[in-house]
Amino acid sequence: MLRLCIPCDSVARAVGADELAEAVVREAERRQLPIELHRTSSRGLYWLEPLLELEAPEGRLGFGPLTPEDVPALMDALQGDASAHPQALGPVEELPYLKSQQRLLFARAGITRPLSLDDYRDQGGFEGLTRAIALSAEETVAAVLDSGLRGRGGAAFPAGIKWRTVREAKAGQKYVVCNADEGDSGTFADRMLMEGDPFLLIEGMAIAGLAVGASFGYVYVRSEYPQSVETLRAAIEIAREAGYLGANVGGSGRAFDLEVRVGAGAYICGEETALLDSLEGKRGVVRAKPPLPALEGLFGLPTLVHNVLTLASVPVILARGAQFYRDFGMGRSLGTMPFQLAGNVRHGGLVERAFGLTLRELVEGYGGGTASGRPLKAAQVGGPLGAWVPPSQFDTPLDYEAFAAMGAMLGHGGVVVADDSLDMAHMARFALQFCAEESCGKCTPCRIGSTRGVEVVDRLLAATDAEAREEQVLLLKDLCDTMQYGSLCALGGMTSYPVTSALKHFPADFGLKTPEADQ
């Protein structure tokens, strides 16, 4: 019997994975060939989707990208010399793109069926929760602190400090909230994990709930992720029936349960306090801090708020130990980060590596340069509010402090690649326009500054002499400074990054004279 695997990830499905699976089943029936077809999670090698894998003595052999029309010839090859097929990739685990990665969060990606509890447990699932149940809550919090885990949502705040604060807060009810409102351009790691390995997030949230004394949690998922919502809800039911959620989590005698809530598409609800307002049924508006959500969060009660990747990092820390996790990374950036390659890139997909590899290794090594074949112009790191990094800075290590030192951020790990045809002045204008449209409107620097910023960029591009252009540049820089330091949250505060980096590194796109040093 042939054992085959085809991903059920929404990206794979978007490029024909369902149709491929149907064609494989039909062709096998026509040939009276017994097969066992599993719909697995995605490897994250998106340029090869739809990817089919054959279980063989030497490991899983890959074929891709495939179309339904390729199936008859594929079946011939699978029954004969599989390596002779034109789309044959050899053992998938040996592909350089995958073999050189250090997958902790995505260790099961491409291997397990998303809603198979047996697959999850066979690959080490729930070992972290079992370990957490055997420890005291204080010991679990200490393990997260000792691991050096920092929030993967952008601010990179030490996760253990949040846990300790919520743990020590006095209240009859506490909550754990997962921010799955993955709205940054070029990011898809949260979606991949929720669709492909939902029990990992559930396990991480259960560990967090037991550690901080919270009995209930919410996963706030963006409405554009219907498959994530469906998969998570099904996984929660399966976990509850198996005793990993509910009144007696894993036989611990303690309660923790979960519910999925769907957002309405507001980018600002990726900010934790606006998200809490949305969860409470209000319009998502940023709250002033203090009080911190750890003390007065959802419904005014102590709330632990993390994003998907942060919570999903917890099971491996508990299962393998804090020191194991600390052995990955550099400086204060410890563990691994799932970087997401998108945009004008030859090999788009997910790359999980320890902090410290360079942007050049990521974009040119893994990504293979631009899909267009034109020269690289820049990469935007950290979403629509991230800085544009030119190739001259591509040797900077992917590290929170290293990026902060050059006026950039890692954010959620999204990397959008651009070739030399991209107009950076238009991208600067887009960043300001995006902020204006997505602002919650609470603070003046963000609400008004972004709108005025669009107008300033328009005047700069329309200026006909150097003096007029310089006047608008000074005004734009001053405006960006006001937004960065005067805004209530990161939406207005970070909008300056793509604008000022575009001005600094690509002045010619604004009609400005290029400094000799930049030539």
C-alpha cells in the first residue's frame, strides 16, 4: 500500500491541494491501487505547494509542485522509479531549505495531521503540560523566566515577568488571552500553527493558565482566518474530551478551558488593550497604561496576554527544560524565531532558526533572492510598520537589540522582499495612509499626524525645486518624531519606521539628492 501525504494548509489548498488529493484518489481507484492518503500540516515550503510526500524506507520522498494533470505520470513513477519523476525532490527532510532549520515550534510541521491527537502525542505532544502539572505553579513560572522567552508579538517583553505579575495578582478570576490577530503584511506563522498544529497552542495556554491561576482563556483570531477558527474549535473539543481542558486538566485537579473569538478585521485590535476592548464587545480602542492588563485586563481582571508564537513556545520549555531553550539564540534574544519570507522572493515560506542568523542568510540564502530576478532593493522586516532595510545592512544579525540599534524591529518575524522596481516614496506614503485608516482615533499624533503625513509626502513629491523639497523633508521628519514619541501605542509610534528608513536609504525615490556616502 502506498502511504501518501498532501498538506491541508490554506496556502496549499489555495494553489490546488484539494484538487490534487481528489485526483490522486480517483487515479488510485481507477488502477485498483491501494493507498492511504493523509492530509497533513504544511512544511512551509510554499514555492513547492501543492507538495505530495510518499512514505518510503529512506524517509518521506517529496514531489512538487504538482497539478491534477501530473497525477497519472506520478502514479506510474510511484509504482516504479519514483526518482525519475520530473517533480521528484528526494527525501524532504534532506532539502537544504529544511535541513538547516532549527524547528522547535514547527517540529511537527508537515508530519502530523492537525486534528489527530495520537499524531500529536506520538511526536512529544503534552509532555510539557504533564511536566507542568508535576511542578508547582511557581516552578513553572520560574522555568519560563529562566528560559529567556520574550514576547513574539513585536515588543519582545520578557514573558516570565508577565507570568509572575499575573500569578501574584490577587483576584477570584484571571484570564489567559491569545492574540491571534495576525495582521502584519507578509506574516503567516500564526495561521500555519493554528491550522497545522492547534494542540500546541492549546497545550501552551493550558500550561499558562495553571501557572498563573487562570481558569479560562480566549483565542482571538482574525476573521480572515476561517480555517484557523474551524480547526482550533475542533481541536479544543478533542482536547476537552481527552481531559486536557475542562474542570480537571490532565488529572491536576485544576480547571482551565478555552474559547475561540473572531475579530472583525481591525488592525488596531492586534494591540493588546484594543483586543481586550473587542473581547468585551466594545469598539477596539487603545487603553492608556497603567493599569497594565496583567493587573486590570479583560473585564478589569488580571489577564495574561500573549501572541500565538509566545504561548506555543512554552510546551518545549517545560518538556525540555529552560536551559535547552536558552542554548538557542544570542545575547538577550534566546530561543528560535519562525521568520516568514514573502513578497518578491523566489522561495517564499517559513524558516525557523535561532536568533543570530543574518538577514542576508535569510533573504539570499533561504529566499534565493527576488522572484523577478531583478536586483534586491530592500526588505521590510516586522510588518507594515517595520523599517525598510537596504542590502548594505543585510549582514545585521536577526536579534532584537541589533535591529533596534539601527532603527528597526523584528516584530512578528515577517520579511517582505522588494526588487529595484519598488518606489520607496510611494511605500512611505502607504505606511502613513495605512496608519490613518487603521487608527483607533484615540490619540492626536496617530489620528491627525498620519493624515497630515500623507499630505506632506504628496507635497514633497510634487515640489519642483530643491528648497521646497527640503522644507517638506524637515516637516516630515518632525512629524515622524512627534508620532513616534507622542502616540499612545505602537501603531502611531512605529509608523515613522518605514517612512524615515525610506527617506534615509532611498532619497532618490523622493526626488532628493543622494548623499555621496550612499552612492
